Amino acid sequence: MKRFDKTAQFLSILGLAATIAACGGGSDGDNGDDGGGGIPPSIERSAVVLTTDFSSSSLASMPVADPTAATVDGQTLHSDSVARAFGSTVYVINRFGADNIQALDAANDYATLWQCSVGNGKNPHDIVLASDEKGYVTLYAGGVAVVNMNPSADCSDFVQKEIDLSSLADSDGVAEPDRMVIVDGKLYVSLQRLVNFAPSDSSALAVIDTSSDTLTGSIALSSPNPFGETKGLPLDPDSGKILVAEIGNFGVLDGGIERIDPATGTAEGHFVTEADLGGDINDFVVISGSRAYAIVSDADFNNSLVRFNPATGNVEATLATGPSFLPDVEYDPSTDQLFLASQDFSTPGIRVFAADDSEVTSSPIDTGLPPFNINFVE
């Protein structure tokens, strides 16, 4: 029996429910989680946006120097997918019901380079690259696949092995591995550990040695259900520690964001809580020790983009709020701007905010289908 990510489906349902309500009333490598500057502004740096109406998906792209010059790609992708960008290659993770990884060439109009299965019913959720030849894919219904990033035409050599994580599972025998990051030769994997789609007693990060591809241990998290709809595990720009949002149960202010210290293998506790932010954490980005942003969903399913101070946990501004589903926010250091995916009922698109939190866009930039997942490519 195939398994699926109930939490991811829940946020998708929120977007659909909001759309229906509106009619009735009249979606390491460069995953967009950059922590600081150093990249000069360039027309060749683009935001690539995976778009979806939850029945089909596609792509749009826009130069960061002029986001209004967006182009909409006509190809159709799997309806349940997210993307990761490394260099000029975009990897589409075709999840529940498709079970494959699709590599697209951003330098060649996003043409498909290859598309390889990870196994029927495996439900891939994330991909990271250890090198140009080797990558890892989380299998939500299993463990972590070690994959060949230059597969043969028939994909027979794509999955090299699967790292077993069943020793870290809960009572249903599956650990629900979700998102990943590589730090100093170790692969860290978030384990949701859900039982009947609800958080179990605890969650953790699995720790895998990338030289031997063996599980070496785990790090217990402060709250259950590490969750992120659209991005991998980002790193704190100041400390280099792993940042994890833990949402616990939906609709209950029982989670927060914490740092995981890879050097000591310990979770440091929430530096900001859901109670501080005012809702469930859909997504977040930390830019500095005093500047960060989060998308939160309140009890009425209203989504808000708020700025908060990671040092104090205080919310300092609200940049956007309302019934629109906001699935992703990403920071571009070359322009010091935020790119926000908004699935507004009447005008879905990308909204851009300057460093002073003022909105650059006079109206959302059209991406064809509603935007879901933002990455940056060179």
C-alpha cells in the first residue's frame, strides 16, 4: 500500500479549500535558502518557480534583476512535486503516485535531461547532491536512496542502494524520512515519525556517514513533526547550524524553530515558538541573527508573512496576510529581496519585497498556474 505525506496534503487542501470558499463568496545546493550576500546582481541568476493547481504542475522563471520579465514554461509536470536547484540543473521530485526524479536543464529551456524511478510506492520527498556523481533521495515510505546523478539511458543504475532507517521508526515501522542537508561529510535527515498521519511521541534527525553510506546515529528534536512543504533543511547563516521547524499538531501552538548543532549532535531548543509567531509554521527563512521571516497559518487558515527577530523571538512586522495560501518564501542575497509564492484566488503569483519590507511588486507576477515552490538557478 502506498503511503503519502499527510501534512503536505493538508496544506494543499488548505489551498483548495480557500479557493472554493472564495468562489462561493463572489508549491549545499542553492535551494533558495541563502543566508547572506556575496553574489553580484546578474540577469543570469533567475528564480525558477514550480507551479501547481494540485491537478497538474508546470514551471515559470524570472530574472532576479527584473522579476516582472517572467516566462511561463508550457510543459506539464506531476501534480504532487517539489523542486531543488543545484547550479543550472533543476531536479523535480515527483512524489506520491509518480515516484521519480526528473532533471531539467535551466540553460536549455528546462529540457528534461533524464527522469528515473526510485521504485513504485517509494514516494520521494527530497534530493541533495554529495558530488556531481552522487546524490541522496529520501523515500517517505522507506529509507534513503543513494543515487547516481549521471544515470544511464534506461536508469538501471540510478538507485545504487537504500539506507535502512527502520531502526528509527515508530510503531508503524516507517520513520517517514522527509528533508535533508549535508554538513561536514554527514547527511542529516528529518524523520517525521507519524502514526495514522499524526505525530508520534518524538521526532529526530537521522545521521548518515556519506563516505560509507551507513546510519551512525540520530538526534532527538525538541518537538515532534519536523515539517517543510517546499524546502530542504536550511543552515543558520551565522552559526552554520541546522535549522528545523517543528509544528507538532496542526491547529495547536505546540511547536517552533530550533537550531541543531552538528558538532555536538544536540538540539538547542526553540529560539522562536509558534505561539510567538501566531500560528503553524508553513515555511521560514533566516537571513541574519536579527532578521528572519516566517509564513504562519492561524486557526482560521489565514496565512501571514511575518518578520521576526531570531535573537528575541519577537514579531516585528507583518508583510502580507489574508486567506491566500502562501506555500513558500525564499531570500535572494544578490538583490536582498524576498520572493513570496502567493496562491491568491483572483491574482496568484510571485510577490517581491525589498530589504525594508516594502513590496516591490505592484501586483503578483503571473506564473501561469499558482506558484508553489521557488528556487534560484545560475
